[in-house]
Amino acid sequence: MNKKPLYLQISDALRSEIKSGKHKSGEKLPSENMLARKYSVSRLTAREAMSVLVNEGLIEKYQGKGYFCKNYSSGKKIHVLLDMSDYYFLPYYTQAISGVLEESGASFIAFDTKYSFAETIKILEKISLRDTDGLIIQATPEKDIDIKRLEVIIKKFREKNIPIVFLDADYEIKDTSIVCMNDEKIGLGAAEYLKKTGHGKVGAVCIRNSRISEKRMGAFINEFENTFIIYDDENLGKELEKAYKSGMAAIFCYNDFLAKKCIDELAARDIKIPVDVSIITADDTLISRLYNLTALTHAKEELGKFAAKVVLGKEIVKKTFDTKLVERSSVRRV
């Protein structure tokens, strides 16, 4: 069963049709009503699907006329590799990147990495056989990757002086730009706030095989003498309950999605937030706002815009963005 929202399923299908050549540049696309009937959804859902493609720069909307495939006959072709299943960051990244590229007359050509390093390699190999004027690559978080294989492919692009920008994490490959958050500061910020609010016995809820999780959680754990280290797996609920019964008063979650899972697991065991356990999380997506979670922010739009500006230039840039603390009601003062 496909758990992806319906509007993203529809945008995925239309994107595939456009890339396959079914719809040519300048061609009028099906109306919102036609899409609604075809996919048995509301017109609003069809509009949301088309908005995704508008934000990606693949199509244009003309008031009173409808949607049309965008004409990429002029300007630079920028290939952008993103995790299309990232429902929380994807809209921010696509809108920010496509906005900057569109202003410069460049085209936004999107590919789905499926949150996989192996898929990223496959896509890059395909692009290496085509014309491109630049690459923005949302780095996948895995630790266990074939970095040598990636270096070989990247070298092909760099020999043609094609600018490459890695977004979110650094593969530390020569002659490539990097635009990411300062993940160590996110971990430090969480630790400092929990100390400030009187929490001594804390837990770190991590994901496995992730360089980003390792940086955030490593910085957090180093600030405490003893930390309950809990992983996102089938034993998440049991480990949270075990740590709580052993005195854990607060947890720092790797991201908002994991924080939501922790809240559900704790609620199932009648452990209340923040009365019994305080929660602080990272990224400050819609989940943080819906659940009133204290969070360390992720500069989503700023990263996207900056990455687009860098790929259009010639300089190699290493840029990290700092986080900010947003206080809400999920952490109590001890």
C-alpha cells in the first residue's frame, strides 16, 4: 500500500510523463478537473499536485488558461537530486531552489533519490551521459557508502567544470560545494537547554547508520555523564519505558518525525509529555508546531536558496547554517 499522500502520487505520475516526453515543452496539461476525475480525488488535491510541479519549475500556470509544460529552450540546465519522500523538507527545498533558478533563467530538472545512496549513484550515472550545467545533490545520511564510486562519477563532472553542490550533508569530495546545517550545534543546543531547565538524566533517541544522527547525538551525549541511548527500531517503545522507569526525565529526538513516534509510544504506556518526560527535537517542521514541541530549527528555505545561488556560480563554497531554539510546551522546568 502506497503511504505517500495522494497529491504527491499524482505529481510523481505527471513528472514521469513529462520526463518521458509524453508532454512536450509548451504543451497544455490536463486541467485540475480532468486530473480529479482521472485519479478519483478532489479538485483541491489535484491543485496541490500541480503546485508541486509548478514549484519545481517543470510546469507553468496561466490564469484562465491552465497549466503548461515549461519551455527550457534557453538558460542553464540544473539537475536537482532530492528525496521526494521527504514530505516535510521537499516543498521548502523545491520552492526555494526553483525560485532562484527561475529568476536566472535556468531550468530545474528534478530526480528522486528515494533516500538511497545507491539510487543517487544510478541517477548521477544517467546524468553523466547527458548535458547538464550544474548539480544540486541532497546527500543521503547513510554512513556505510561506497565513497570511491561516488568520487569517480563526480570527477567526470568536475573535468567538464560542472559545479556540484551537496545539500544537507558533506561527502567530503574534492572540488565540490557543501551547504548544510551545523548538526553539532543542534546537539549542543538541545543539551544546553535541557541542562538549563534542570534535566540531568536524559535520553538520546537516534537512528542507525546515519552520519547526521551521529553528529547531532554525539554532540548531545558528550554533554552528559550518563545518557540513555535509544534507537528507532521495533523495541523503541520498550526501551523508552525501560529508561523512564530508570529515571530518564527528558529525551532529545533526532528529528520531528522520530519525536512523533516517541510521543505515540509513550502515550501508549500512559507516560505523559511533559509531566513525566520532556521532549526536545530537531528540524522544527509542521510536526513541532502541531504538537507544541520545543525544537532546534533547520534553515530549510535558506539552504535551498543558497545552494541554488552557488550552483549558478563558479566558486566552491563550504557553508554551514546555525540553528535557533524555538521554545514551546514540551519541556518542563525541573
